[in-house]
Amino acid sequence: MLTATDLTQLKSKGIQEDQILKQINNFQQGFPFMKLIRAASIDDGIISLSEERVNNYIDYYSNNLKGNQLVKFVPASGAASRMFKEFFALMQNPTEVDSCAAAVSALRNIERFSFYQELKQKMSDDGLDLINELEQSNFRVVLEYILTDRGLNYGFLPKGLLAFHQYGSECRTPVEEHLVEAANYGKSEDGIARLHFTVSPQHQQYFDELEQKVKASYQREFNVSYQISYSAQKPSTDTIAVDLENKPFRNDDGSILFRPGGHGALLENLDEIDGDLVFIKNIDNVVPDHLKSETYRYKKALGGLLLTIKNELFRLLERLDSNDPGASEEAARFLSDTLSVKPPQGTEITNEYLHSKLNRPIRVCGMVKNLGEPGGGPFWTTSPDGSTALQIVETSQVDPDDPTQQEIVKTATHFNPVDLVCSTRDYQGNKFDLLKYRDPNTGFISKKSKDGKELKALELPGLWNGSMSDWNTIFVQVPVETFNPVKTVNDLLRPEHQPES
């Protein structure tokens, strides 16, 4: 199926031939569905923290940072084009106002967007009056100034570099909001706030320019020193596209079409992060300063809970190493009661078995009450080794033809807002090889098209789904106020993204 030219193409991307053959087999066979036992809920897989416990964990976090290097890991490579889907549709068909009502509504509220003044100035420089153009329903010209390099070029830029929030005459991008967050809960004892953004190579220079422009002023304002690093999704994590007969989809020049492997590809980027506690949060889930306090509180509380669990887990592993009497019984209880791992029936619970289950990366995941937002959720599942464990599961991972499994999905009370704190070192201080703790038998297949031809695309195991499937997992309920994503431009008009009244 692969030619000599194909093999040269694979080599240039750092992709092994057996990777491609395995991916083609995944297209042919599909991925096995997850086996759900029940939805996780409060006191059954999800911890609900009282105010007292929140405060206790915040104190523990603040008092136990010594020797721990903190890192904020922010996936930020996505372009904002999907955010402006309605704008693009209206720009192409500016008379179709009924089918693009959301876009028209946004434009009628243009003064409420933080990019309003810059947009107005760009148009004024070219002799155009923004408000006048909108009053005459000249939507196309206004949208060209928003979306193309004629003006703001927001259709090309990533979300992280767009003006989201207004502060008087100034406005902030999501990248800047993450800098502010890091200064308030992600600063190590040495006074350094370390942030890592995954970016697209085509956008790297714009991130560099923003950093040079704002870094010094935020360091002065928050009395912090920033260490900001970037990485791109590796070409070796790209996945092959196939036609509807599961043969490699080829470009017009005969080369194989490869596509980015989805956010699961970022596992390799995360694996290279050198930190003791790693906070993971999406680029667009940020709010203005007057709404940040709850985020700060719960980030510190999740960090304190993780430190508590990590320290206890390390103590147990050291006791197992020394064959301390009673260690195995205590470790088995901790594995079951705290880490929610139930071994398969009949398993001999040896020190070796306990050691293998305890000595794994740890993640504490915030979960919010399900208010109808799309996204994966927390479930009790059956692992490949037959054990019962907690997992974040996407609806596409569940058999759509199994009514029992679908009924379990409907009972979910919470969903995943991508709010994680992770520990990626073992009890001896060594970094885990995170690639060893993913489930290669998970992934997503979807239908796409290119140049009018249908194709099938493959995404790698999601970063917080299959890529972390063999981690020790804790679910904690966090306030819905800490989850304010911006999926469409109209979301910026919600009160959570508007200036304080």
C-alpha cells in the first residue's frame, strides 16, 4: 500500500511505517467502545468539598510548595476560525441575514466587544465609519475588517491572541489572562511563574511579539518573574487520512494527506514539561479580573488536594519498598477508597500489584454540574486489565447501538471542563514516561472532505481521555462559575466576559 516515495515522506515527518499500518487497521476495525459501569456522581467517584475543606486544602497548598516546581500548561494552537463560523457565513452571503441571525446580532452589539475601538480605528484609517457601515447593513465590509488582513485578521489568528476583555481603555487577550492567573496561583516558591503554550508554527511569531510587548508590565504589576515557553504539535503525531475504502488519501501530487492528531497529540508536549505540579486549562476558559477569585480558590484547593494525595501515596510506596508490616493492607485500602481503583475479582493483591497501581502519574480533575454544555464526562469504567476505575469519557466513545450504555450516558450529572492539576514524577523524583500510560486502543474517527472528495480522519486518544487512561484519577466538583469558555464570538457578549458594571 505504501510506495518508496511514501516511505520518504514518512521519514521526513518522523513517522514509522508500523504507525501508519496500525492507523489504517484502526480505520478498518474501528476502536472498541468504552465499557461504562455507571456515571460518577457526588460521593460516588466525585468529591464535593465543603468550604472548610476548600480552605484547608488552600492552606496546605500554600504551606507545601517548597521543592515543587509549578507549570501552567495551556493548549493554545487552535485557530479562531470556528469561533467566527457565523461571521464567515455572513461575509460570504451578506444578504442571508435570517440564516445568520447570530452573526447579525453580534454586529448590532459591536460596541460591547473589546476589539471595537481597534476595529473602528482600522476602518477609520481607510476612510470608513464602522457605525455608518453597520447602519447601512454593509456587513461584508465590516466582516472583512474583522476577519481578514484588511483589518484585525481574526479569521487567521489563534484564540489566544484575540482581544477578549476590556479594562478601561485597555483590553486583554486570553494569553494575558493566563499570565495573570499564573501569577496568582501558579507561582513557585522561587517567585517564578512558568507557563507553557502549545502553538501552531504559523502563529509563533505573534505569540513572541505579544510576550515582548506585555511581559515586563505584568511582572511589575504582580511582582512575579515569568518563564514562558512554547512548543508545536510534533509532525510525528500527525495521522494519515484515508478514502472511504480505507486506502491512503492522496493529494493531487500523489503524496499522502496527513492531518493533525487532535489534542491527544499534545501528550508528547506534556511529556517534555519539567514540573512537579502541572495545571492544565484551555486557552479560552478565562474571565476578567473581577470574576477570577473563585478560580484562584479552587485551583489552589485542587493543588492542595493533589499534594495531600501525592505525599500519602509516596509514603505508602516507600513502606511497600521496605516491606513494612501492614503497608500492603493500608495501600490496598488507599487504592480502593482514595484512588477509586477496584482490582478484578480474584486478583491476588501482592505488593508488586499495589506498587504498579500506586506508582503512576496522578491527575486531580475539576468537574462541573452538567448544564447542557457539550463535552466528555466522568464515569466508572472497566479498564483493559479488568479493574474498575474512573475515566473521562466522550460520548463518541460509547456504543450508540447499546441502549444500556446510552442510558448510563444520560444519567451523567457532571462534565469535564478541562480543569486539571497533574503530578508527573514518581516517588523517587523521576519523570514518568507519559506515553506508557495511555490507551492506544482509543481514538476518534470522523468523516471530512478535501477538494470535494470525502475522506476519513483519525484523532489520537484525547489528552484527558485515552492519553491519561492509566493515570491515578481524582474527580472533584468545582463551581460552574469557574467554567466560561468562548466557543463562538457571541459568547464574548455574555456577562461573564463583559466589564464589571
